[in-house]
Amino acid sequence: MKNYISLQGRLGRDPELTEKQSQKGPFKVTTFSIAVDRDFGDETDWFSCEVTGKQAEILEKYFHKGDMIILDGRMESYKPKRDPEHKSWKVAVTKFWFVDRKKNGEQDNSGPTPDGFDEINEDVPF
């Protein structure tokens, strides 16, 4: 079985870096949310995300509200402290990529995609 999710969206707020404790000692965690537009219609899905370790520091330093991001990870459930009767979901991020860096308020789409392939602007039949 596989638990894998890949998303492309915009950060809904600035990432927040915190330090947490585990049995192995302290570690860094950055939490953020992304908005992902649906292919059809005007609806947007929101995802709570979390990244740990050195990647947490990098994401918090270089990403800001409104930046586009592509990420890979897995879905994890947890019981929120404010409502332990219900289950919530978050994306535990394993990899992420910069997509478009803004220069003076303009989008910069000149760089390659994360896999090094140029974007194809045509409808795929599947």
C-alpha cells in the first residue's frame, strides 16, 4: 500500500517555524497551508502542511504568503487539541520545489519545472 500525495498551489500564509521535542531530542517544524485550485469551477481546496528538519528552515526562510510551491508527501491524521473527538488531516511534506519567483510584482516562469521538463500546454486525454 502507498500513501503519497503531490500538490501544486500557493501558500495561504507565511510559514511558521517552531521547535518541538521528541525522544531523540529537539527538531524544527515548519507549518503552512496551501490553496489548490480545482481544474473546473471556482472552488479551492486548502491543505495544512508540515515539514521537518533542515527543509523546515529552508522553507520558512525562502517561501512567503502567495508563493507557488510543488510538494510531495503523505497524508497523516491527528486529533487536534481543541477538539480531540474528531480527526484532522495534514500533509507531511517530504520534498518541495520553488515554482515561480516573483520579481517586482511580476511572475517569473523562465526556469525549468522541478523534473527538468518544459511545460506542455495541451489537454491530456486522461
